[in-house]
Amino acid sequence: MTEAAPSTPPVPPVPAVPGAFAPRLAPGIGPDGTYTLGGQITAFLLGLYAMVVFFPALIAAALLYTWAEERFERDPAGARTRVIWSWICVTAGPVVGLLAALLVGGLVYGIVRLVTG
């Protein structure tokens, strides 16, 4: 024999109140969930930046870690050193790249301001 679950009346939706907290959209995302034009441009430029600036550090880190894996049995201290340098490439590489990009951007901005008056 089956028992029916007790019926509860549906809860009516709460009307929107001015000043109430509404869920915020992610930057660059429209109300329909797709990228806005600004979001598309930003995502493209940041993707290019990450590929150019961070990719070399990732390759160096991958190579260092691969070399470390080959040395763990023969030379644990050398392998450990390579792993540490691998982590330094992954963590410090993007920071150095970001600082370099900011420096170059500032120089370009200053030169453009100087030339255009």
C-alpha cells in the first residue's frame, strides 16, 4: 500500500523590493549568460596575454619537473632542487611577466602622452 505525501501549498514568489540584494552577474557576462562585447574583447586579450607571458614559464616548469622525475632515484637532492625551481617558474614567472607588462604598458602610455601633448 502506498501513502500519499502530505500536500503543502506552494510558496508565492517574493516581489522584488527596490534596494534588495539581487544576484550579481559576472563581469563581462550579459543577463542571458553570454559574453558581452566588452567581455569577449577582455577574454580574448587576457587569453593572448596568458599564452604569451605565462606559457614559457609553464614550459620551463614542465621540463624541470620532468628532469627531476628522472633523477629521484639517483640524486634526490638534485631532483628536489629541480622541483623547487619548477615551482618558482610556475609561481614567480607570471608575477614577473605581469610586472614587465605593467612596466611596458606604463612606458607606452607615457610616450603616447608625451607625443600627443
